[in-house]
Amino acid sequence: MARYLGPVCKVCRRHGNKLYLKGERCFTDKCSVARRPYPPGQHGQARVKLSEYGLRLREKQRMRRIYGLLEQQFSRYYVAASSLPGRTGEEMLGLIERRLDNVVHRMGFAASRAQGRQLVRHNHVLVNGKRVNIPSYRVNPNDVISIREKSKKIPYIQAALAAAESRPRPSWLEVNKDAMSGVMKGMPVRDELNEPAIREQYVVEYYSR
């Protein structure tokens, strides 16, 4: 399946804020957004005023890139969320947050969602003791996510866990660092999903136009 393979720092600069696509580097002074807080390209520093449609399109693209999804995948989450009771935007965010690659990242086993996707694809992750290699697998409350025994000594997993200790972890996830396992205690909480600030209502308005 096609993926964006270009420099991800340019994506962050295009959207004007950190999307945390490059793991620990995004929290340091080396982050491109911190060093050059303007869009890339020859005309990056020119003032551009977006239309109402442009604002909603930009927000949709930003949210899609935060989670590393293709357009077809992303639009399917909107369709699924629109059939659920409650606010469509929040339901959509909740469904995406329950993806296995995202949960692996949120628990601190991966420095970024892209790295979390790689861990899942390479059979390093277990769900309730069974190997799952589908990044879009939907995690349910009380599911136990763990790192396979043979994979626990992988340096970048240990580095990600150490780095995650200094950052807050969502209340709906419980992690045992020593055992390299965690439990999804409940459904994602919207108030804890605001880094970077997501305006999901703009995404809903884009798709419902």
C-alpha cells in the first residue's frame, strides 16, 4: 500500500505545528518546526489566507497525517463514526485512537506511530497473548497489549519506553514497564487527545459538505 516516504519534517512545517511524526526528535531543539517555523519552499514565508474550504481541507490532511492514514482508510473511519450515536468527530477520533499501531505508540513501546506500525507488522506485538500483525486492528477495553518475549531486548523499544516516562500517559491505558505490557482500561477520552490540537469538527464539515 502506498505511503508517504518523503521528509516528514516538511509535513509538519507545511501544517505550521508539530505533528510528532519523528519520535523523540520532535521534543528537542533539532525539530524543524522549532528552527524554521514557516512552510517549506521558495514562497514558504509568504502570507497566505486560506478559504473556509481550504481550512477544512488542511485540517483533514493534518489529522490524516498525524495518524499516518491514507485517504481511503481515513474516509472509512468517518463513515463508520457517522453511524454511531454521539458526536461524529469525537467518535471518529475514538475509532482511530483504538488502532493497534496507535495504542502501541501511546503505551510508549514505540517513539512514533510509524514505528508502532512497523512493530506490529514485524510481529513484535501480542494482543491477549496472540500475535497480531495488522496495524488497523481495533483494540477493545480490557485487551492486553504486550511485546513478544524475543523482542523485549530490541534497543529502540527500550529507548522509546525510557523516553515515554517523562511524558503523561492517557488515563485509559495502564502500562507495566517491566513486563512490557499494558491494558486498555476503557475508551479513549477526548480531553486527553489534544496534542497536537485537533479540530475534528472541521474534518466532519469537510466530509459532510
